Amino acid sequence: MKKFLRTIINAHKRLFTLFNITYTQFESALTMKKILILFFLLIAYSCNNENDQEKNETNDLGDFNAYIDAKNLRLFAKEGVNDLFLENVGKAYEAMFEDNILIDESMRSHYLSISKSKYVYQRVGLFAEDNPNFDPGTPPSPFDDNATDYIWEIKEKGEEQIGEVIEHLLHTVTNVIYYLAYSNEWNYDDTSSLLNKAMQESIDKGIYDISSYDEIKNDKEIYNKILTQEYAYWLILAEWNYFIIAGKKMEGISGNEEFTIGTSLEIASQLPLGHKLYKEYIEKILSIPDPGTIKLLFPN
């Protein structure tokens, strides 16, 4: 893992100046969570690189090798990603759109329309610890910066891969599409938004521990984005009773060290604002993906 961190450091040193991060701070952040945080910064920076965007005008795939579409979300894959894995990521996303009596068809239609009209996309890559030439990649025009982090195809199978896929799909759902579709209640920069109020509720009650993100406090926008996207992910995972399926449950508690409760009953009883956010927005658009289907897509 240290090799992968040094790869990013060597290839993108300008990020340290841009985001006020020292090498010592970066070198000390040797956890997967902090790798993802810094990689988020790398992706955000690459999305705004004008020179990279210009070259996409003559390349249908931009810096990617393949793509598929699933429910108005384009999934771009980097070189090395297995075709079947890419297809299964798309199927996992589609599994979130089964019909049920709780779905509000007008809200779902709006969500899907926004995803398409705003050219939202998801990046998929093959994880390698030691890859000195990895480039996050820029998609072809008209796709631009309506994306968040990567979904990695990893060596670990079963729960580990399920957790990787579900987490980052939900990051795209909440941090990008819901933000665009419901800009008032899902505004990560507005402390009065329902999203922020619900997150603060979980922090105040000691359920959501945000201490591991202290190192990025200097960049308020990135800090707010990451805190809220992680909160929304944990909230949905708990409401879906997916902590075990996604390999996120710690022994002795229903949740884990970052988000201590992991069941829908606990959310309803302990986090009323979070439950309200879920009931009024998530439940009316997304369905709980069938666990059996997800396990078949990413078997052990």
C-alpha cells in the first residue's frame, strides 16, 4: 500500500501545493480510507484540467478503454478491467431500480433524467499497488466533472468486492446525482440542508466518527463533500441492512468504528433525521438490491 501512495506522490506532486498537504502528512496517512480521500482530490483536480479536456474532442473514449450504460449512468473502464466485472457493476446498479410499492415514479424519473442530462458517470479501474503510470483519466466530451471516486476491481472477492462496488456506486448516487437533482436538501455546502442536519445529528450522538478526516479540513469543499458522501453511504447501508453483506460490520456491534449502528431498526430509533432523509428521498427512488443477486455478481 505504501508503494501505491508513493506512486501518487511522485506522479502528482503539484497536488500537495494545490491542497496544502505536506509529504509528511501524506506519508503518515497509510490507511485505505485516507488513500481514497487523497485519490478523491486527485480525481477532482483531473476533472478540471482544461488541457486534458481538449484532447477528448477527438477521442470517443477519452482516456478509457470501454464503457457501458446502466440506468442513465455511464460507466467508463480503464485498461485492464475485466469485461465481465464492468458488466456486473452495471447490473449491481440496475438492481437498485427494481419496482416496489414505495417507489415514487415521478421522483425516479426526475433522478434518471438528471443523471442523463448532466452526463453523470462512474469510473471503474483495476487496482494495482505499484503502478507508476496510473492516470485517473478524463472522459470524452460532453462528460466533464459530474463524477466522484473510482470503483476498483480488486483481488479480494466476495464481501470485499461487494463493499467496494456498493460504496462507490452510492457515492455517485448521493454526492453527484442527488446533489444535482435535489440541490436544496442534498447540498453538502449548506449547513441548513436536510443532508447536513441529518449528518450532524449522527455526529452529535456519537454514531458517526469523523476524526479520520481531520487532515483535509483546510479544503472546506472537499471536506464537506467527503463527510456527507460517507455519511450518506453508511446511512443507506444500514437502512438496507447491508453491513454484513458488504463486509463492513465489526465484531461486537452492528456497525463499525466509523459508523456504529448498522441496521434499519437502529436508524429509525436513534437517527430520526437520517431516517427522514432516507424515507423521503432514497426509498422513493432506489430499491434495496436483492442480496442474492449481488452475491452472485461478485462471488467468493
